[in-house]
Amino acid sequence: MALGKYSRVDNNNNTRRSSSYCSTVTIVVFVGLCLVGIWMMTSSSVVPDQNGDDPAQEKKNQLEDQVTQVINESNDGSNTPQFEDNPGDLPEDATKGDSNVSLARDDGTGNLNTQENQENTEETKLDESKKDNEQSDSESVEKNNDSGENSGGQGDFEENSDDKKADPEESNGKPDSDENDKKSDSEDGEKKPDENSSESNGDKVDGQIEGKVDQNDNKESDKSSGEAKDDGQVKNQSSNEVFPSGAQSELLSETMTQNGSFSTQATESKNEKEAQLSSKEYSWKLCNSTAGPDYIPCLDNWEAIRHLPSTKHYEHRERHCPEEPPTCLVPLPEGYKRPIEWPKSREKIWYYNVPHTKLAQIKGHQNWVKITGEYLTFPGGGTQFKHGALHYIDFIEESVPDVAWGKRSRVILDVGCGVASFGGFLFDRNVLAMSFAPKDEHEAQVQFALERGIPAVSAVMGTKRLPYPGRVFDIVHCARCRVPWHIEGGKLLLELNRVLRPGGFFVWSATPVYQKIPEDVEIWEAMVELTKAMCWELVNKTSKDAVNGVAVATFKKPTSNDCYEQRSQQEPPLCPESDDTNAAWNVPLQTCMHKVPVDASERGSQWPEQWPARLEKSPYWLLSSQVGVYGKAAPEDFAADNEHWKRVVKSYINGMGINWSSVRNVMDMRAVYGGFAAALKDLNLWVMNVVPIDSPDTLPIIFERGLFGMYHDWCESFSTYPRSYDLLHADHLFSKVKKRCNLAAVVAEVDRMLRPEGKLIIRDKVETISELENMLRSMQWEVRMTYSKDKEGFLCVQKSMWRPKEVEMITYAIA
């Protein structure tokens, strides 16, 4: 019975267990179905249509597809473009520096040479192979996109993602954001034409911008799909061009794992690793040199200067770069303040920013500079125009009406510029003056000019050619510039002849023009004889001006070779045909003249269009038979680049949160056709266009447009004082430079040139962007915006006032 009882009990338990098991399975299945349904509903409302659930895409997201913008959603929920980088009509990889430059040089079909003809064929083939792989990847991804996108032309390069609008409440109280917000209010009206254009192209707009959006560690909430539809075409135009390559046609989706304030573990870990790497690898020190806060590595190399065999030709004022460029940071002057904004800066600057009094003591009576309380003031004078530069400028034009400031004469070279008041007031006549003077006993004269917001570089006419192409300046000016033009066969004047356009003027107002003391009379007679032998025509020699008490002699360079051929004596001689008039980087001076171009298709045979028409028009000597930097026929290449930078700069101005009224001195560290500078023409600033010596030699095109610039090797320091520029722009520069230079030294040079609170905008490969971001963070710079997608990146940072405590002695810079 006991057994029967227990058996009966066990049977009941089995019955209950079976019933409970069925109930449990039913509940689990029901809950599972509910969860699947909920997941399907939520995923369809979050994930944009064009993105699949490809694991490869998710993996790629974790590694590359990050968005970090120093912007937040505004109260009204409207959008403003943050930045744009649509190559538009540019060919694929149009603004990628490495592979395209190599291609332009290696195929030999165009006429774009480089200042440094050193190209590694293996490297070129590798770059091209990488580019092909990127194109294949892009094409495979594009096949997954919805229909509606253009299959060719501009559509192949456009990214269709939404941008976010900056929130003035979350901009750390910076004045930069205030002005940007005001501009944002009017964006919808400005974008209407672009909207129509986008609709006609049938471009598709993504529902959201994928990735991570971060402003000073505050996460931004995602946009709703309704907002995306309302503002779709506007956003499409504004964010179409974040990157300059066709290899990025879409942003890989990761919104479902990065909504709201939740980021992914991959992102958090990656950021932490980068932060640790930054703190471990980069330890900056403060430069200790005789020049202190004014240290210029290539001009303050006292060890090299002491070993010069001669200083007769101003060799000690020329560049002598150290074998290993410094990686330390230049100290700030005690009491340094944010510079006074233009145009007030033309009249006065903070004394403690350039605390030098020697020039005020020596030249104060000539109205160069005076000390007025906490300011250094500039009455607008100079040695030859004590009572104002504008009167002197007008006096020149009255004596030679063909000068036509701001029309025929747009880009000039001012030799021995002093504090550059002449160039500073030429802005009022729509003229750009490239002013230069040596770093000599006239203490900090070029530094005064730059602090005032006037373009200038430290240079000297010594033993080497100036870093400019041949036949590019409309006028060369010398007002008592202390250069002995007449000696040694006129070698220095012949250098001016090289850089002066045929038909251009040499304006000279030194004392030999009007004084009658024996020395000056002798120099004048020697100059008359020399200029006649050079076939320069003396257009006019004025009597003394009643106001400034000086006279001006104006010479004109010939426009044909007739005079050269008819000379009884071939002195100075003509340069051999093999001598390249554009070769200018560390090339010794020669006592010879280059022939004037006579072929109608050759640069220099015609005068450029008058300003401002010359800015937009493709130079007459760019031929369709030539291949441009980006692979198209040269005139088309030029036009596409011009339109590309118009769109990009528009987004810079409207969506970067930069107070452009505080930006005056700008440098494009890798200018191509000068499109970046041309697009900024309506702002009250100037741009130094730098063409690296290992890039295609497009600097003559930049000058032809009425802009200016110079050659430079970024493995060396630039010939400028510390804290010279408000904004530096580098488009695919660093990824190329780091192949042959110490990247830390280049970054230290960027820090040296940029003013505290100045901005650095970088567009480059994503791995280079990541490396640079770590380095800049280690210098306590503020990262205002980062954006990376596929293999391209964007970074905007602001320099801080931070200086390291540890000091590094620069032994070769101790006098």
C-alpha cells in the first residue's frame, strides 16, 4: 500500500509537471513573439532605409564611422549646415593629396611641375592601388542604397546625411557661437536655390546623421524622421560634401546603438585608449632660446650663422634651418592678450603682445610706431611717407595713371617694408601687398606688421631667389628699402625682373631719386644705366611731393624681346633656355634675364583680366590639352575646384561656430588653385596661399587670380614670427608630410604660427586625423568639431593659452 500510495503521488506530480511545462512554453513563445514584434516596429522606425544589418558595416562603424561635432540641437529644432565638402564636378579623390599629386606628376601629360622633383614610383603605385580599393568598397556599398541617387556625375560624390544646428546655450559662452546663431536664422532663405538644385538631381536624403555627436562631452538627441523630411533638401545640400572623395557615399548606421546619451562600449574603449596613448606618447617642452617668444627656427640658428664664411651678401639674414626641427613649444610673452581686431589693429596693437621699444625709439620721428600707454600706435607713416600712406599711394597713381590700383594692379611686392603701413593702406584700394623685410636691427618690424593684420614675411634679398614664381607681381615697390640694386651687375634688381610681370612697374622712391648729395647722384646714374641695359623704360620721375617731401621714379618692364635683341652689348646677359624662371626654392641668384614670353598661349604674354574679373576666370594659358591636378582638362579642373571651395567655405562660414570678424590673418597650408582663398574674398581678411615644394606647381595660377602666396617645405619652419595667424587650413597636407617629416615637429610649427584662440581646420585621412587629434589634445587644444567616415576625416580645433612647464634648451639657437 505504501508503494501504491507513493506511486500514486508520483504520478500526480508528473501530471502537474507536464501541465506546468506546457504553460511555460506557451508563455515564453508568446513573450518572444511580442518582443520580436516590438523589435521589428522599433527597428523600422530607427534604422534608415538605405542601411542594412550587414555585420561588416557594424564592424566598420565601430572602427571608423564616428561623428564628433561641437554643436547641439537648438531650441526651435531647425537645422543649419555645419560644414560641407562636396566635390561636385571634381573627379574622384579630387582633394586627396597623395595619390592625385603623384598621378599628376608621374603621367607627364600636364605642365604642372613641382618645386621638388622627387617622386617615389613604388609609393605612387601603392597609393593608386589603395584608391582603387576604396572605389571598389564604395561601389559595393552604394549598391545597397535605395534608388533615387544619381548614377554618375555629382551624385556619385555626394553624401546624403543630416546636419545638426549649433545651440547657443551650449557653446561654453564663447562669442563665436553668438554670431553663428544669428547667421543660422537666415539659412532657410539662403538655401532655396540649392534646394531646387538638389531636387532636380534626385538626390536622396537620409533620415538621420549616423554616428556619435558630441559637444564638450554633452550628447545630442537624435533628429526625428519628420524633421528630416521637412528640411531634407536643405540638409542634403549642407552636408553633401563632408569629404573630398567619392569613396564615401553613405554613413554607416549605428543610431540604434547610439541613441540619446548612450554610446557604444567600442566607442568608449576606443576613446579611452586614445586618451591614454596621447598622455603617454606626447610630452611637450618649452623652447629655451635667445629669441624667446619671438623664436623663428630657420632664422635664429646661431650655430649655423657663426660658421658662415661671409656675411657680405646678408647670408646671416637668410634661412639656416636646423637638421632636426624643434619639437618644443615657443613661450608666450608675459601679459599676452587676444589681438585687437581689424581695422582697429592697423592703428594700434597691444604693447605686451610685441613688447619691443627699440623701433619706436629709432623710427618714432618717422611715424613708424609710437608707444602710447598700453598700446603701440602706428600713425600710418613710414620713412618716405611720414604724413600718411594713403596720400603717398595716390601720389604714385597720379604720377603714372596706368598703375590703376585695384584694377590693373592687384598683387604687388613691397621690398624692405618696415612695419608695412604701405601694404596696410593698400587694402583700401583693393590691392594685396606681399611685404617682406629681414629680421635685423629694426627689431620686430615684420612682427609689428603681422600683429596689425598686414601680410608680411621675414626675408632678405641675399644670395638666393625669392620663394615666388617668375612673372607674377604686377608692381614691385621699394621706398628707401636699403637694397644696393646697382652693384654686382645688378644681380638683386635682376631678381626683381624675374618676379615682375612683363609690362609691370618698378616703383622706387629712395633718396637717390631726389637728393643731390654726391653719393645719391652716383647711385641714380648707375641705376639709369642698369635699367636701360635691362630694357626697362623710365615712365616717370616726379618732382618732390609737397606733403611728404619725396619723389618717385617708375620703371616699366618690356613686353617683347625686341630691345634685348637690339642691345649693342649683351650685359646683363640673357639666361639660357634651360633656366626655369619658376624654380625658386633655395636656387642661387644669377646675373641674367629671362626672355619675355611671346607665344599667345604662354603665361606672361598677356596681362591678366582686371580685378575682380581675374579671380573667377580660368587663366588664358591653362589649355584643355593640359591635365589638371585632379585629372580633368586644366580649365575644367580649375572651374570644378573653384565651385567646390565655394560650397565648402559657405558651410565653414555658416556652420563652424567661428566668429569670422575676429579672423584676419589666414594661411592655406596646401593651396592648389587658391579656391579656398577665393571663396573668402568677401570677408575682411587675407590668405597666405602656400604651395608645398613637393606638390604640383600651381602657384602661378594663384597669382594670376589676383591672390598671393609662396613656396615652402613643411619639414622646415615657416619664415614668420610666432603667433602670426588667426586661422590655419590644411587640406590633405599632414598625411603626405608625415611620410618624410617628423609629424611632431610640424605640429609644433603649427602651434608656433597660430595665435592663442586661433583655429586649425584639417581635412585628411582618418588615421592621420586621429593621430593629430591626440597630439593636439595633449597640448590642451580644444577640439571643436571632428567628423570621420570611411577613410576620410575632418577636425577643427582651437589653440589654448597652455604652455608646458618643462624647458628644453635649444643649443643652436643660443646667441
